[in-house]
Amino acid sequence: MVDDGTKERPLVLAGILLGGAGVFDVLAGVGDLIGDPYVSIEGGGMYHYDITGWAWLHLAAGALLAVAGALVPLGRRWSTRLALLAVVVAVATHLLMLTYHPIRAVIVLGLALAAARLVLRQRRSATA
């Protein structure tokens, strides 16, 4: 029987999803580093909020997602663990900042969780 590469397709798709989420997160993190978009007006005063730490965290999580997306199609045990770790870090980061960036959080969480599901299903079918 000829193998036409259908076993690797879910991992390639997971890599594309993780890479896309990572690039999206890196670009959004850079945008947050450049600007100072958060202000509130209370009691006649305007307060600026510095979110530089959160922006760097998003940048690091995005870079981790992009690296995991590039490595997950290898199908190695360590690359699947790296991908799942990157998804956990991204989910935690975006759930903490959900109120500030709800649309970005939904996009990245959707892509990352879909990729995690593909990786887990591929891992389960490989061991069965």
C-alpha cells in the first residue's frame, strides 16, 4: 500500500494554525508596545495605563506559538509536547487579558485550541 502522506496532514494543519496564531499574536504585541492605548477618565483626571509587561508577554507567547507551529509537523514526541505547552501558555495569557482584547483573544484561542485538538487526536491515533 502506498502512503500518500495523509497521516501527516493533521499535524501540518496544526502547524499552520499555530503559526498563524503566533504571527497574529506577535504583530498585536508589537502594536501594543508601540502605542499606549489604555486610558481612563475618572474624577476629572486622565490616567494612562502602562501595559508594556503584558505586551512583552504576548510577544513571547506569540513567538512560542510560531516556533511550535514550525516544529509540530515533525511528529516527534517533544514537538507535540512543545505545541501543547505553547497552547497552554497562549490560553493562559489571553484569558488574563480577555477584557482588554476580546476579539484578538477569541481569534488566537480558537486557532490554538483547534491546533491542540488536532495534535491530541493525531497523538491518540498514533498510539492506538
